[in-house]
Amino acid sequence: MRALLVASRVVLLLGSLALPPGLLSSPMEPRSGLPATIDPSVPPESTQVIQLFLENAHLPSANTPCDNSPQAKRRTLREELSMLLGYGVRMSASHFMAMRTICEPGQARRPDGSPVDVWVCSFHIETTDVQRRPQKGGLIMGSFTRATWELLPHTLYCS
């Protein structure tokens, strides 16, 4: 009984640590809630791309290409996603919004400088006017390792 009590205290202690989200788990499949099956030859698809960005929402924007203003130093990917989605939502009724994701093969460097094969994935908000002429839009892009779908934070790009 004492061992069970000690074990439960360890679990409670670990549960209260301020660990970054996603640190102890693999990417999740949004439809099922189960761990995603990763095949390095197959890129993440639409809902998985959104999920991957959301799982990394805690990452800071500072020192990335998203860091394009004094306020960006205080923002995280969460705020970048909110601004992108908010931009599309606040368009007038005479505009149309479309969202899409794209993943293409690429290569990036890890923070230690070693090369790694990645999926360069982006989440786009595109708007058109009533005549379907393109208007402003925005995107968030990042490189995810092919083997584990780990986001390389220094590859974040926002526009």
C-alpha cells in the first residue's frame, strides 16, 4: 500500500510540472484522439497539419521569421494562429474566406546544424471579394521532421 501511495505522489508531482505540451506524447490523430501513425514517406494531411501547429502553440515567435515587430517578442505560435484565423473571420460579408494546408518535402537544419529531412507544411487563409478576386491573405509555415513530425521552431514563418 505504501508503494502505491508513493507512486501516486510521483504521478501527482509529475502532473503538476510545467512541461511544454507535447513533450511526453507523440502527435495525435485529431479524428480519433489516438497517437498518429507516422510514415516518413507520407506527409501530414489537412487536419493533422492544423493539429501539429496547435500542439506547438506554446513555442515563442521570437527569433523566427514570424518575429517581425516589437510585439512579436512577446507572442507565441498560439497568438500567430489567432491573428491568422481572426483575420479571416473579421472579413466583411462581401468577402469569402478559404483555408488550406500544404506539405512539401524539404530539408532543414536542426539547431545543432545537422541536416534533417522535413515536411514543409503551411496553413493558409485566403480571401476573395464578391467577384472572387484575390484579396489579402496570410499563412503560417514550419518544417516538421519526417520521422517524428517534430516542429523545428526556428523554421516558423508567418505572413
